Amino acid sequence: MLDLINISKTFNPNTINQKVALDGVSLHLDDGDFVTMIGSNGAGKSTLLNAIAGEWPVDSGRIIIDGNDVTGLSEHKRALWLGRVFQDPRLGTAATMQIIENLALAKRRGQKRGLKIGVTKAEKDEYREQLATLGLGLEDRLTEKVGLLSGGQRQALTLLMATLKKPKLLLLDEHTAALDPRTAQKVLTLSDQIVTENKLMTMMVTHNMKDAIRYGNRLIMMNAGHIILDIKGEEKQKLTVTDLMEQFVKTSGEELSDRALLS
Amino acid sequence: MNIGSLISALPGAVAQGLIWGIMAIGVYLTYKVLDIADLTVDGTMATGGAVCVMMLLNGANLWLAILCAVLAGMIAGLVTGIFHTAMGIPAILAGILTQLSLYSVNLAIMGFKANQGINFRTTRILISSRNVKVIGFENPIFIMIIVTALLIGVLYWFFGTELGASLRATGSNEHMARAQGINVNVSKIIGLMISNGIVALSSALYSQYQGAVDVNMGRGGIVIGLAAVIISSVIFGKIFHNFALKLMGVSLGAVIYYIVIQIVLWMGLNTNMLKLLSALVVAVFLAIPYWKGKFTKGARHA
């Protein structure tokens, strides 16, 4: 379960660049909820994910993951509950380390790291199996440096790393936006498969309305730091892109941005 | 120019290179593994010797003196680490601050004298330049090869552990490290402590080798350390991929550095110009990757 209670965040307060990024956002997710999030640029989607992950402290409000109030916890402490994939494929993996070392680091997410060996023999077989499920041939390249992989491969690896130790909440922040369309589709399908199989509570930010409708059981639209639309279950299944665009204009009172229209 | 005088100077150059190679390994850990340029080492390179020599002069056991020197270096690293992480001071400046304070600290340790000597006749020491041409176990080259091998062994083991891997991850990608639950501040502090502990070990050995410690012993040390790291990556970068081999390459890099210095001096360069030469050489080699990057601009990212 995830509870966001009245989260607010203003960047650069009291300066000319002041920006209210989140304005009293409240949200409740049940275990297994797969939420897709849309909204124009600057609506607060990624900011909300970063607030949950703890990249900076929020100005007010509370964040409760699985009954634990994490509002005051630093980013690395929250990692215990969170799996994350970022927009930039380079952010989620350590380029100068081997594929297997990256996986071993992810396997120990949230655990105390001591003087035990970093990658055990038993893990090797486990990772080989797991990598094979990605269908990218990475299972034969265990000791290669991650820096040699393509963006799509790195993103798929990051996805695997984020879910290797089952997270309470998976945060996908436009994780296919930097990939070419075909690779993006592949990574998206893979994400859906992993989320569905493991029944992971997931928040996925996307700019693509069709994807937002196709995947997940719940859809949230944000605008100007607010959640302006929250559609679940059957109602979501019947959604069309046209519905969404009409809803957006109706609720926000604004025209859709070019970027959102293009999607 | 007498070739004989050069050849007779070479064993000393090799021994010095091996001792500074230990220091260069410490620099490698912060500069390459943690991705921090730590200038603390210029101070630590005298601290280790100061602690070691003063303890020996006061009749302490040799091994205890070396151990305390290492601990003193680790404390220096801890201070830089706290400046950098807890107080948010940029790493380079944090190192400079510690380095500067160490100047006073080192003098204090040395009883406010700029140098302190040890008498090899009355004090038991591990290595001495006097034995550099002796064939036997007391030869500093032989001893330094063993010390280097042991150190590389320990570091190879450590950076293969969970904790060691988290340090490498911190240096490789902080963003990823945090997302995987690694406290990057703790990683950096541990890394700086290990690095400065190793530099202090080198300092303790160097002061024994010279038979004295000088408060200016470490001045420009970071440049020598970087030179060794760069020489090693230029010469061995393509062939040494294993971490232990890379560390060995750094040690060899320091040896090559000292041999080259010896040759340059033999050719008649004024000793006082050495630091200028070293700095310029390091500057050029640091620029090479940047220049290379300019030519490959527009390359597809990720």
C-alpha cells in the first residue's frame, strides 16, 4: 500500500524561478495497483515520483509506504521498498561494472553490505536464468561491462535490477522515452510482463496516451501540481484517447500542450 | 654524461618508485575508483612518516609504529570525508583544507621541527636506502615488492566484497548507488580513509627508507600519484583489465616515473625544475581524453 497525504513541494521558493511543483497531492494505492500517469510537461508527474523516492525532502505532507512513514528518510534508506527505472538509461546502472556485479548490487538493495563476497557462485546461475527471460542474449555476457550495452539493453537490465529484489513499489519514470520506438515497445511489454507476473504496485509515467490506456488498472492525469483525473477499473478499460483529451480540457480549463497532442 | 652513474642510480629509483607506488595505489582508489581528486594526500604523505619516525624515536615497536601511521592517515581521510559529505564542501577544496591543516599537525607531531631523523644503527627499521644494492632479504626493492603484493591482495579481496562493490558503485554512478540503497556518503568516507591510510603507509616506509621525515615530504605528492596512474593507464590500459593487475600497473607506473626522472636528472635537468616538469606532463596526459572526446562529438549517447 502507498499513501501520499497532502504532498507539497515548491522549487526555488521566494525567487523569480519559484515553481510550485506539487500542490497538496494525495493518493492512495492498493497492493498490485498498476497506475499509469500522464500530463503535460511540468505537470508534476516525475516530481511526484522523485518525492516518493526521496531525492529531496517535501515541504509538507506525508509519504507512507506499506505502513512505514518514510517522509523523513533519506533516499538510500527508502530504497528498501522501492524499485526504480529512470528516463536516462545511463542513470540506472553502473557503466564501469560488470552486468553480474550490477545485478548483485541490486539483489542486496536495502540490505547491510559487509565483508561477504560481492557475488556468490549460486547467484551466477540465478542471474543467468533471469537475464534469459529478457530475451536479449545478456545471459551469455555476464562479465561484460554495462557501459558496452545499448540504451534498450541497459533499460531492460535496470528493470530487472529494480525487480530482482521484489519492491513494494516500482517507479517507472518515462523509462522508454529515450529509446527508439521499437526498443521502447519491447521494454514496455517487458515491464508489463514483470509487473503483472509479480503483482507489483507500480507507478509509470508516460507521455504516450495510448500506452497509458493500454497498460495498468488505473490512470492518473496531472496538471500544475494537482491530480486532475483518476480513472480505475472498468471505466479505464473503456477509455479512448479522445475521452482523455476532452477530460483534460474540461478539468484543467486549458488547451492540451503540443507534446501531449502528438502522443 | 657517464652511463655508469645512471646505472648505479637505477636501483634507488626502482626502490623509490615502489614506495611511491604504494602511495599511487592510494591515489588510484580515490581518483579512479571513487572518482574524487583527493588532495589530502600531500599532507598524509608526511603524516605517516611523522607518526612512524616519532614513535620509533620514542622506542615503539616497528610494526606498531607503522600501524599507527596508517591509522593517522585514515583519520586524515575521515576528516576530508566529513568536510566533503557532512559539510557539503567540494571534494577538492575539502582535501586542500585537510592538507593545509595537516601541515600544522605534522609539525606538531614532529615536535615543531621541520624534520626528524632516525638512526639506523640504534633503531630497527624495515627498509633503508643503504641496502638498495645489497643482494638479500634486507634489500628495499625485495621488501617493497612483497609489501606491494600483499597490499594488492588485500585490496583485491576488499573490492570484491559487498562493501567494496558498493564503493565502486558509488564512484561509477551515484544515482544508481542511492537507488540501490547505498549510502554514498559513507562509501566516500570509507574510500577516503582507505586511500589515505595507504598513502600514510607509503609515507612511513619512505621516511624509513630515507632515514628521516620532512614536513615537506608530501608536497606535490598528488601529482606523482596521478603521474603513476596515468603512465599505467597509457602503457598497461589495454592489457590490464583485472583489478589486481591494474593496481600492479599503477605501482609499475610509479617505478617508470622514477626511472624517467632519474634519466632526466642524469641528462642534466636542474632538480628544482622537476615539479614543473611533472605537473606539465600530468596536465598534458589529463587533457588527452578531453581532446579525444572533442573529436568524437556527436556520438550517440548511451
